[in-house]
Amino acid sequence: MPQSRTAILRPMSIKVYYVPGSHPCNAVFKALDLKGLPYKKIVVIPPAHRLQMTVMFGGRTVPAMKYVDDEGRAEKVQTSCAIMRTLDSIKPDPPLYPTDAEERRRVLAAEKWADGDFQSLGRRLIWSHLKRSPQAMLSFAAGERVPLPAFMQKIAAGPVSTIQSRLNRADDDQVRADLASLPGLLDQIDAYIADGVIGGDPPNAADLQIAASLDLWMTMDDIRPLVEHRPAGKLARRIFPASGGGHVSGGVLPAEWLAAARAESKPL
Ligand SMILES: N[C@@H](CCC(=O)N[C@@H](CS)C(=O)NCC(=O)O)C(=O)O
């Protein structure tokens, strides 16, 4: 009998390059955990990772994955969506994408939505917080194998968060607009849950992308109360019971900015 791909995958042949706290990276780690695939995590430091990833993988973002395929060939995959698809081909169970054509179409559409500006908004929110509260950045690195001594991480936190905030276009006007858009985004996620696109067990690729973003949102004390009581927030907590790491205390953003995010949700 031919051996299945799962059976001949070499243990410990997967390496994932990541920035601690990065939500698309956390989505990929959760997918690997769900599939029971062993992997090695390699921390890269922003914003230097952009150059490092470009040299190693051709694109500047994390997550990026190296693995050894069935025939012993070293393969490279970059971006969370491409990695999810590769993981399904390496080990089909549990599947990240439904086999039924219509269900698959709906999950792919939700995944695409989650991988778009919704994902970028998470980066703008966190960097706008860390720019104002740089030492909170260290909480995202706690327990991770960061290739920089703690005292250097402390010194670097201010400049890194300012640069990252600029690179991610987390300027004040944009972040205010993002906060005003939060209720509508949460309505969209609650609708995906109500329609059965996400929220099943085991989680699909769209669940992981959306929940990882919301998990990041909920590391910020100013944002968490807007999310945690909603179906969207409860789903994120079910998938990420222990938060993906990090914590930013409240009172970081101006109170009037947050008032817009607390506005009543309108029905879709
Ligand atoms: N949508 C892609 C992009 C991920 C992404 O933008 N990652 C961020 C960290 S959360 C990054 O590496 N940004 C570097 C850059 O944009 O230059 C994915 O899900 O893999």
C-alpha cells in the first residue's frame, strides 16, 4: 500500500519565521497546532525583518515557512493564506478548507476579507498603541526566543514602534477612521458566524484569520470591551483561550477617539 503524505512527513522539518504578537503568524501557529504538526519557531525583529524576509523568501512579510517535502526537497512558502493551503496539502486532517464547493467558496471569500484591510487595521491599531506606550511591546516578546538581550529590547522599543507605526500608516486620522469602522467590522464577523461560514468545530482557515486578528485587538484594554461580549469576541476566545500574547493598558488613545468605536452597531 502506498504510504500517505502524512505518514512520511519528516518530524521537525517545518520552520516558521515570525514577529511575536503578529496575528497572521498566530493564525498559522494555530493551524499547525490543530494539525498536530511539529514545527520550530524563529523570531525575526521588525522592521529589520522586511529585509531579512525579502532576502530569504522574496517578499518582505511574516509569516514565512520553510519545510522539507516528501522527497526531501526544501520548500519555502510566504504569507499566511499560502501557508494554510500548504499545510492542508501536507496534512489534510483536520481540513482548513471545506470540500463542499459552496462552503469552500464562502470560506475562501471570508478568508480573503480577513486577509485584506481588516488584517492591516489590526497592525495600525497595535502600532498606534505601542507608539504611545512603547514598553508594552516587551509584553509581546515575553517567553519568546528574541535574538536581542532584554536591555536592548527596552532601548529599541521606542524607535521600533515609531518606525513601525509610520510603515503601517498608523497616523492619527487613519486610526480615528479605523476606530469608527470597528462596529461595522464586528457586525460583519457576527454575520459570518450567524451564516455558519465560521464558528464551526474544528475551525477553518477563515476562523483562524479572523480570530487571530480579534485576539490581537483584545490585547489592548481600550479595545477589548468593544469586542469580548460579542459572538465575534467569544469565537476568538474559544480559538485562542490563552491570548496570543501581549498586553497594552487602557487610556492610551484619546477618549474621544474611542467614543466613535463605541457607537451603536447598525444592522448590515
Ligand atoms: N497578508 C499577509 C501579510 C502579512 C503581513 O503584512 N505581516 C506583517 C507583520 S503582521 C509584516 O511582516 N509586515 C512587513 C511589511 O509589510 O513590510 C499574510 O497574512 O501573510
